[in-house]
Amino acid sequence: MATTALPPDTDADIARVTEALAMITPRWNVRILLALSGPPLRYSELAARVSWLQNGQLHPKLKALCDAGLVERTEHTARHVTYGHTERATALLPVLPMIVTWAEEHLEKADRPLPAIEQIEDSLTLLTRRHAAAILWVLKSRNEVSGRVLARIVMPSSDWTNIYPPLRQLVADGLADTEGNGRPYRLSAAGDGLGPVLGTLSAWAAGQPLDQAAHHPVWGKPQAKSAPRPWVSSPSRPAPAALPSARAVGSSPAWHHRDLFSHAAVGRPTAAIPAGGPRR
């Protein structure tokens, strides 16, 4: 059933990407997947790798990842059970360093170098805002669009003024821009830079090879870049140690257990332009 006024294929594409993000964004999910990026582990071995999880937290997380088709539980004997990646999870891993590359370029700089895992978690938090994927799709395909028109496309069965809370959030997160009240919205440089990430997630969610991202009808086509915006940022910092290469989509990332550190406050692209939008 369509949830937007976009063509059925586009509506289904957005729904698949939204579902994919919902699988991996919940807290600790990516860390558990990275801890399993090797030979299958027994529960006690995995628990030792994610020791920050309190007793009782790991089991429901594992069950949810198994239900999502990302982790496979293998019962060798009644007392010997292992957990490992499914083929779907293995195919997802190359997307993660792409998120790190985007975060290094567009997230506001922290006081200390952030490990790759925190860059991923912070970025996923921004992408899973309510209606974020649909709004980003429309802004990318139309370049500029008013709030009222955007509402008719993204949430056709709701009061059109309901578009403004998610729009203002995207502006505050630095993924969208507007020049002020009553002016149209467009992608920011950071929002436009999400093209490789969203295109690759779309390919993965549709069960296609990741190199199909280059042919995505919205995110794969060369389009005019958004006007550059001044970023308010602290001085650049060195890349995190053992940061995997994200340039080759099909390559396997060199994740290391030492990349898993405590979670920090969510980073976001710095919004140098004041958040605008029509007043309700």
C-alpha cells in the first residue's frame, strides 16, 4: 500500500530503505554485527566482545537481528550454539565504511577523534528521523520544493502543515536548507552527499549487487550540486585509526574489534544557515 504520492516503484524503494535503516539503527545493533564479522561465535564469546551490554540485553538484540535476517543461529548440539552473519549481513558490511566517509566530511567535528563505529551510529540516527528518507528523495529529485507541495507528496493523507516538524528537523540536522520563511527547501551539501550511501542501501535492500547504486534513478544520476554552504566547525582532526577504505563499494571493510568504543553524543552536520520554514 502506497504511503506517499510518489510513483509505486519509488514509494517501494523508500519503504525498503526505511526498513533497512530500522534494522541496523537500534542501539548496539551495528556493534554486534561488527563483533560477528568473522567466524561464528558462541554466546559467551560474543558477550565478551560486547561486554558493555548489561546482563539480559544481548539476547533480545540477537533475537531481533536473527528475525531481521542479519544473524544466523546454528544449533550444533543442545549445548553448542553459535551465531554468525547471514549472507545479507555480509553484503551489508561494505555500506558501513561509506557512512564513515560521509560522516568524516559532513558531521560537525568533535573535540576528540571519533572511532568509526560512533561515526556510523551518529549518521544512522539522522537518517532514521520520521519521514526523513521520503523528504530527502523528493528534495533530490526536484532540487527545490515548497513545504506545501512537499507535504502533498510525502504525506498526502495528512494535514499539510504536518510536514514542518520533520522539515525543520532536517534543517536543524544540516541535511536540508531554506533561505527563510515561505521559501522553498533544498538539499544541503551534506544531504546531497548522502547519494552514495542511500543509493547503496537501496541496492542492498532490493537484493541487488551494491554496484547497482551507480544506476539508481534518483541517487545514481549526476545532478547539479547544491550551492556550497559555509560550515562552522572546529579544526580538522586526523582520521580514526584503522579507518576502513570506503572508496571501493565492493571491497570488504577491515573492521577491528578495537574500533568498538563507548557511544558519544550524536553528531550532526553543522547548520550555518538559521533553520527557517513557514510558520504554522
